[in-house]
Amino acid sequence: MRRVASVPLLSVLSATICCFLSENTPNTSSPNVIIMLMDDMGWGDLGVFGQPSKETPNLDAMAAQGILFPDFYTANPLCSPSRAALLTGRLPIRNGFYTTNGHARNAYTPQEIVGGISKDEILLPQLLKEKGYVNKIVGKWHLGHRPQYLPLENGFDEWFGAPNCHFGPYNNTVRPNIPVYNNSEMLGRYFEEFKIDKKTGESNLTQMYLEAGLDFISRQAEAKRPFFLYWAADATHSPVYASKPFLGKSQRGRYGDAVMELDYSVGQILKKLQRLGIDNNTFVFFTSDNGAALMSGPNEGGSNGPFLCGKETTFEGGMREPAIAWWPGRIKGGTVSFQPANVMDLFTTSLALAGIGPPGDRMLDGLDLTPVLFNHSHTLQSRPIFFYRGNELMAVRLGQYKAHYWTWSNSWEEFKQGVNFCPGQEVAGVTTHEQKEHTQQPIIFHLGRDPGEKYPLSVLSKEYQDASNWISIVVQKHKETLVPGMPQLNMCDMAVMNWAPAGCEKLRKCLKVPKSEPWKCDWPH
């Protein structure tokens, strides 16, 4: 890459994972790891990415002090699969977070889902624990809500948050309200003990999540133990919310209020690290689980900047995410890396930072980004980005080229009912409302010249032929070596809902469990 003005631009990524073997004893020299994963926050929601209201001063400062990744992707355009990919370092098609109930259908973990994260998977906190790390998740889990799937059964030592989205309120007869947990027992339920006023948008949840994160950091710093904090606040997921001091403050409405409070929270966490004197031994990464939910806009959805469509789709707006890496004294501030990277890289990178070798008995999709983080003159090999929707490989990016082998926004039936994943962005033959196959002649865009995916390359051009041949080799190799995991998101059952979570007896909050009548989940898009 070339250097432009005074900002160094990095060309990154390696097919080689460089790690060291771990030891099973606590090691205070091991760096702390904080991953901040937002919910439905879009690429265009940050001032540093051009949001015109400039209401994210702390995130913008974080970017100025660290590395900005404009070409960072999630592993799926929906919440649960992307979170499973982050914590396993593997595509959802490998770790089982997909459905075979329909072709190319997005699936997640509503409270009627029977499945969850497979016991065959190895999660990041499980590996970090072996090196003496203390692990905490704050916020939304979303990898299954039945007891065997919860965080403390999967490597985390502490948890404050909820297993599902904050949908509701429900009447607790047909469907229970979602529980909020402290570690292994519920403290109450959303819309009951944990208020969310859908009319005003007021809720103190982000402040609670902030305090839980700050308390954990302080305790581990005092104990001089390395820690992993997975801070997964969800205020930007509909119904969006913010605490009273932030309501009505944003030019962008209630969604902007939520963003402003999250930005404030990020700033408070970074300041805490600095006050404790552990900022120079803490790697912090900020990103989002999928693109902004444009179908919830404009009042409850964010911005994906110049990119096409949003959440639920495999167009750029559905899977390209805001991303910032921060580590004072280790990461050179004011750096921008344009090499494609993704959330699965955080798994492998965190292991490398902790001095832990990656599991050798499975295929990993995440690469070690440490050469990018610490060696700014290092040029690493390019790599593909795979865009899956359910059980189908929809598109592949390689270099600046992106080839669509299938296109689909959502069905005509949904679209006519007002559900629109691409409002104001219909591109003929691209944002199709029927599943269209292009495997014999993929639709190819050059994302450098056309980040909005509006101008397909001419199939008669040499550029198209070269790009198609280049990408097809990668696709063929990927499919030949792919071993799909057992799908975990096929079956639903009203009886597995959050009727009687652990701890409900103490609170007298247990509800009657209905008869088990499992069925195949219906995933409309």
C-alpha cells in the first residue's frame, strides 16, 4: 500500500498463525484483553467514519490513539452466529450456528430455540482460563439460554447480562420476559426488575453494564491477574434505549442517544485502565456484531455509511463493521489498516497475545493480527472474506473484488408488508427479492471504486474474467475442505423458554412450564 499524507496505510494479514504454547499458571505479564461488541451498530455510526453529527468523541479519540480498520467484517449478518464465530474463531457453518430448515436463511437464538453452542466447540475464554485469565461477559450472550449453554458453562467465570435480546414486554403466560443474570442465577427480568420504557426509551441498563465492567477491571487489577472482559452492551438493538442523562441529547434521535451513551461508556472504560496504570498492558478492540438494522430506521436503526443494505443481508452494509484496536505504547496511534479482517481474527489474535497456541484439531477461520498491530512496515498475505447466509456461501471478497454467487435481500411477501432491508437502495438485479443464483456467472464489484455495490463489472471485460478466475479458485478450495458442523438452530419448543431460570425460586419468579411440543423453527429470511 502507499502512504498518503501523514497517515500510514497498512496492507495486512497472513495465512500463518503465529502463537506460542501456553502454561497453566497465572502470568501477570500476560496482557489483558477487552473486546467491546456492540449490537446492530453500523459502520457509519462513528464520527471517525464520517457520521455528520460527530457524537462519538471517545471512539474517535480511541481511533486516533490506535488502529482504525475500515475493512473489518463480521462472520454473519445476524447477531447469534456472529457472536459464536467471534468466540470460536470459526465460521457459523463450521461451529453449527446455522439452520438447514430453508436455503440461505438467517437464524439466531430466540428463547424458543432448543439448541445452543455445541460442546464440541472450544471457546476463547476456555483457552484463556488455562493460562490463568479471569473471564467475564457483560451484556448479551445469545449462544443459547438453556443451562448447558450459558456463559459459566463455557469458560466464563462471571456474567452480568441476559441470554437473549431484550424483546418484550410479555405477559409471562404465553411467553416469559427475558431474565437478567448475575453469574449463574437470575436477578430479575427485563421490563420487570430491569426497566425498559419503550415509550420514552429510558433504561439504566447501559450504566449497569458500564459499572459491572469497571468493577471487574478494578478487582482484577488489584489482584494482579490477567483478565478477559467481553463487554457486549446491546442498547443500539431495537428497542433502543438510553439512560435519562442521554435521552434527547442526539441530533439523531433515540438511536443516537444510545450511541452517545455507549461512546461515553467506552471512554470511561479506557480512562479506568489509564487511572489503574494497566492501559499499557491491555489490548482493547471495539466492533459490532452485524450491520445497522435499516428495517428499524430511522428512529431505531443506525447508519452503514456508503455501503449497500444492512443487517440480515450479505451486502457490505450487512457485514462490514466499525473496528478500532487500542493499546497505548504497543499500537502506534493514528494508523489506518485497509486489509480485510474479521471478528474471527479476534479469537486467534487474543490467543497469540496471551501466548496460547490455537487448537490443532480443527479448522480455524481467524488469523493472527499481531503483525498488523505491532509491525507497521509488515506486509502480509491477503485472504478471502466469506459471506454466508445460513447454509449458503453468498459472496466472497478477495482483495478489492467481491463476487456474489447468490443475491437476496428478503422475500416479496415480507417486502410488501413493509419489511425492507435496503430502504432507498434498490439496485436492479442485485438487491433481489427472490433468491437468485449466479454461480456460473457471479456479479462482481470492485469495492475500492464502488463501495456501495452499485456498478457490477462488465462480464465481457478482462478485469471481470481475471477477478472471477482468481476468486473461483479460492471458492473451490474452500468448498472442498469445508466440513459443516451439526446445525444447532433447527428446532424450537415453547417448553424451553425462560420460564424457570436458575435462581427463580429465591425470587419467587418461576413460571409454569408448558408441555413440550418441538417443531422445526421457521426462519422467514
